[in-house]
Amino acid sequence: MDRILFGDNQFFAVSHISDEKSRAQSIRFRDDEAIIQTLDVARDAGLNTFMCTTHDRIANICDYIRLHPEKYTDYKIFPCLPYAHKYANAVTELGIMGTLKQYVPGNIIGSMFKGGIAYLSKDYMSIMELMIDAELKMFRQINTPVVFLQNVVTDLLLGLGMIDILKTFHEYIAKKYNAEAGFITMNMPLLLDKLEAAGITNPIICSSINLAGFRMSGGRELYESVLKARKLRAIAMQVLGGGAINAKEAIQYVCELPNIESILFGASSKANINQTVNYIHEFDKKKIG
């Protein structure tokens, strides 16, 4: 994985700082061209991996990338699924059958048969495979070496003790898509324990890691001890602590931690993108030196 990953929160009015900022971002990125321009700014800064949800508008961005292969040589996307709001909105607008027709890949009758048998037999694994295929359909012909399970599902399954589904997700992504599975969580220490117990070694785990302890279940000290002593490929997100930490101080803290393979951030302006990238490079060099 690249050291720095570029996220998509800013494109879809997700701000941990204020509702006012969310509204401003919603207006700014109402057109797909604005998203593409910001991705290009990030690429100019050396960021060649885009980690994003499966929001409907991402499908338009994927269409653009497929139409311009020469422009996006070596470009990677890390999909994060599922995007629950998409399905809720589709059912409201299209009904259940309309939603199935829009999102279920392949032969609709065959897919429905598989899903129906899965439902009747409570074969949750087959249901999950159908949903994965539906979510990843938009990324066809695009390099997606890592596919993430969103924290809303990861942590629900973690809380219910349904680790077998997490393991099946891990195996299915490898078998069907020749990719690695990643897990987004708000409880990295517990998730690592459970994944290792299920036989998943050196997992890719993306979690909040920041100086303020923001959304770090168990606390900052526990995370620090896990990073020092355990084997995982950690991705730090929400490194600014929801906007509570000075950017330079926040980046310095994360860069000085051991075992952080990648840092994920989102930004909407060229100045903020370049500043964050420069800070990461600056503190990485100091750590090596």
C-alpha cells in the first residue's frame, strides 16, 4: 500500500468539524468535474490511491477513469463497502425489485435464485457474496488491490461475535477479486484479537488514530501498545481528531508511531492537500534520520 491514501469524505459533505463546512462542501462538489479536479490535484501531489465509499457518484468517477486509461496509469482505488444510504434511498425510490435490478450484477433471475435460497436456508455467507458483487460492479477494469469492509458492518459483526462472516469476507475478496480484504473499525485492538483467532494474520486494519484519542475505543495508550507489539498493517484515519488537533502536531504524532503503514486523509483544497503531504514527508524523513 502507498504511504498516503486520499479519502472521499469531503466530496459527499462529511465533515467532523461543522455542519456549515458540510454544506459548503456539498455545494462545491455538486458536479463530478469538481471531484475529478481535486483527485487530479492529489495526483499531482503524488497520491495515486483513492480510498472511497461506493456512493452512486463514484460510479461516474470510475466511468471517467476507464475512459482515460493513459491519464490514470498505476492509479488505484480502495473501495469501502457497503454504502448503506444508497440502498435505503433506492428502495424508497425504486422499490425492492427496482433496487435489485439496478444493483445486483449478472443474470437477475439467477442472482435472485441464489439470494432466495440463501435467505430461506439462512445462508448469510451467500447473501454477503451477492452484496459484495453488487457493490464492486462499478469498479470493473479498475485496479482495486484492497477492498474494505466499512466500520458500520465490521463493528456490528465484531459486537455480535460473528467473526466467521469477517473471515468469509476476507476469503471471498481474495478468491473472487484477487485482492486483499481490509477492515475499517473503531476498535482496532479487539478486531485484531478476533481476526488473529480466526486465522487471519497480519491483517489490514484502518482505524482512527490520533493524538486526541478521538474514536479510539479503549483509548490512545492501548492503541500505541498494540502498534508496538503486534503484527498488522495499520492505516491511520481521522488523524486530525475531528478537527480538534493542529495539523502539524497531528501529523507528527502519527508519523512517529510504529507500524503505521499508511495515512488516510481527505481535503478539498490544493493548499491543504499539499500541506498534509509535505508534513507527512517531513516527519517521515525525521523518523528515518
